[in-house]
Amino acid sequence: MWDKILTEIFCDICIKEILKGNRPGTHFTKDGWLKIMTNFEKETDTALGWNPIKRTIDAPDDWWESRLKVVPKAQKFRTSGINPEFE
């Protein structure tokens, strides 16, 4: 599950892409999303990602399995979208 720091990193990267013109309307361009995902992985050294279609956090099943053993209530974040505050 994303903590506040990961969420802030993600939002900062999105803002940078908006300022570069990679969100000309209400959606990021394909190149913008690629840069967001690439930069997020570089900055966090993690394979976690953002699924723009489902608006959920993407992570490998083994990552989710290990996290859910520690925090079972995090299951909702496996399929829930990002907090509207950050949208």
C-alpha cells in the first residue's frame, strides 16, 4: 500500500509532467504516463505503479501477499482508486 511519501512522490511527478505539457486536457498523453511510471520507479526504487485505467495501485501479487499478511485491512487498496484529495 502507498504511504504518504509515495503518494507525494507520485503527485509531484504528475505535476512535473503537467507542466511539461504532457496533459493537454483532462488526461495524460501516452508519453506522459510512460514518463510518470519510469520516473516513479527511478525515484522510489520500487515496481509499484499506477494503473490509469482502473485508477488503482499496481503491484506484483507476491508484494500484495506479503503486505496483506502484515496489514490485512490493506486489501481495499488493492482495488480502490487514489484518494480524491490527490486527484
